[in-house]
Amino acid sequence: MTKFARLAFASLFCLSLAACATPQQDLTPPPAKPVDAKTKLESGRR
């Protein structure tokens, strides 16, 4: 019975650590900024 209790305690401890872990970072790049009219005229892009 003590082995089962230790195993249950260890599994609950691991679950509590996983619940408190920080979430994974979002690695998607931010969207590109739209080009304004002055930049379009200066660079020749349309």
C-alpha cells in the first residue's frame, strides 16, 4: 500500500508541476506593416 501511495503522490506532484509550467512561446513573426504612400512613391513599388 505504501508503494501505491508513493506512486500516487509522485504522479500528482508531476501533474502539478506540469500545470504550473509556462506555456510555449509563440514563434510566429508579427504581420508586416503596410507601406505608406510616401514609401511607395520613393521606392517605386506598387
